[in-house]
Amino acid sequence: MRYGVLGTGDVGRALAGKLVELGHEVTLGSRTKDNAAAVEWADAAGPTAHHGTFADAAAFGEVVVNAVGGRVALTVLRSAGEDHLDGKVLLDVSNPLAIEEGELRLSPVESDSVGEQIQREFPGARVVKSLNTVNCQVMVDPSRVPGEHQIFVSGDDEGAKEQVTALLGEFGWPERRVFDLGGIRTARATEMYLPLWVNLMQGMGHADFNVEVRRAR
């Protein structure tokens, strides 16, 4: 399958690299076609790895992955082009996190989410929120954390969630450990988890952890 991954940071490169490793063809998108990080990644990843602009990546991908920061996601997706997103699964792994006045803050928060903002602005896209509750290395290799820990999906399109769940299975998340929270509105909850995630990371001194939901018998 062809994937367009938007964002050349640690998250974007980790996801794009895993997709290539799994046998998919990937275009890594950035603001400029000659972005140094994207060029270096594509050269190292092999013949099924490409680089280009956000619009190039979105046009190329049968599935589009938003791996830029949540605060800039709408701007990036606008530059990718609505016509390149229509009808496609859009996997949003972003969080609206920023450091303001020395404090970690979210915007939007509580009454909205980046996932919802994307779905409203691009109604033709089939938006699924997932993977935003773990470190990028755990995203693509959940075995870094022992146990039956879970990953979450949120989205209004059941078929899109099924497709994302299948992709998560390729990453190493078996279906029994993919927790469907419901519609895209539930992305608010996973985005608001991030301050706790950061506090846990600081307390542990590393990012190889996740949450496990246990049901009563």
C-alpha cells in the first residue's frame, strides 16, 4: 500500500521507516521538497521511500498519516490539499502540546480536539485518531513494553477504524489490544492524557511505558 506521512520529526520518520520495513511504499512530506531530514531519510530507507512536499505526500498516499504537531496540523493539511485527502483514511497521531510560559499546555482542550478540528475542516477525509498516547518507538514496536497494554482508536467511520486497526496489527498491536473509544469526539480524552504521560515519563526517566486497561471478570 502507498502511504503519505506528513512530518519529518522523530514521529514521522519512525512511522515512515516502519511502513517501509513492512513492505509499503512511503512518501515523507515536508514544507519543502528538498527538506534535509526527508532527503536523508529517503536515501537511507531504500527504493520504496520517497520525499516531497506535504501535497506530494498526500497525493501519493492511499492512506495519509498526520505526524506533525497538533498546533500546526490544520495549516499543514491545508497545504497538503483537501482534494488529496477526500475519501482517504487520515490517521492523526498528533497532540496539541506546547510549552507556554514554562508550562506544558494543550490547545484545544476539553471542549474540542485536533482530531475533531481536522474532521470538521476536511469532511471528505476519514479521520482516525490513534497512537498519540505512546512514544514513537512504542508506536511501531509495542514489545518494548511488556504486558497486555492497549492502544486506542477514535473515529466516526467504522471502515476507517477497521483499516487503522489492521495497520496497528502490522505494527505489533493485536486486535484484542486495540480499544475502540467511539467517535472522533473521544479524541479529546486521549489528547488530554498527554500532560499525565509527560509527568510519568519524567518520573520514570524514559518513554518505554504504556497503560493497560483491565476489565472486571
